[in-house]
Amino acid sequence: MKTKRPISPRVPVTIEIVLGDVPLRSREAGKLLAISPWTLKNWRCSKPPVGPAFIKLGGVVCYRFRDLVEYLDKRTVRPERPAPFYRRTRVEELGLKYPGLFQFVESQVRARVPYPRIAAAVQERWGERVSDQVLSNFYMLRVWPRILEEERSEAEKKKSPGLS
């Protein structure tokens, strides 16, 4: 006795999906897009239709995998500017405006000159006011990490003197 084969076998996720030609039903496409199948239906029925491209096979609506990927790619937002992980400190902004200010403040902070004296010197030389908080932020965000890195590299050089 022959075994019956299903009329419309579901295609397992295999190489064919990588090729992009496998038709996916609304439920599968919705899972892929992380939306409801009803949302897909509403998009198809709107005038004009919105959403990803679809195929009508008889009474069944299908989506090609590559069309869904293309739809997602078109809607992917990539920021034009870099992420704001690096924000200039006030001292760096003033350093762009006044040549030498940045280096002066960095050398004074490294020499452990009190912040009020550094602020007074900046006010006198460049006519800009900087607060103790601005100088503290500059030290914590820019100078101190550099000092640590320099100390770390010095320690590495002392550990392995024969390599350089």
C-alpha cells in the first residue's frame, strides 16, 4: 500500500531559504518581521498596499524570504553621525578655539596645580572662565585615563625589556 504524500508540504528551513525563493505564509512572515499576521493583512488591504511585496497563489498569500529581508533593509535606520560616546569637554572646545590652551591645562592638571590657580591662569591668558567642575571633569575623562595607560605601558616595558 502506498503512503499518501501531503498536498502542500511545508518547506523546512534549509538551503532554499538562503536562496530566498521559498514562499512563506503570513504567519511565518509575521514571525520573521516580529509583527502580527493581521498587520500584514491590513497592509495588503490598504489603498495603496504597503509593507513587503507579496504573492497571491490562488487564495493563499505568500511572501518571498528575500522580499522580507529587502523590506527590513529598506527600513533599517543607520545613524549618519557616530554614536555620542565621545563628547568634547569644555577644555577641549576651548582648545579648538585657543591654540595651546588644551596643552597648558593638561600640563597644569598633571602637575597637580590646584584648580582655582589653573582657572585664574586660563582667565588671565585667554579671557575664558572655567570652573573647578570643568577642570575636574577634564581630569577624570581625559587626563587620568591617559596617565593609567602610560603607567600600564611602562609596566609592560619593564616586564619585557628584551623585546624592544
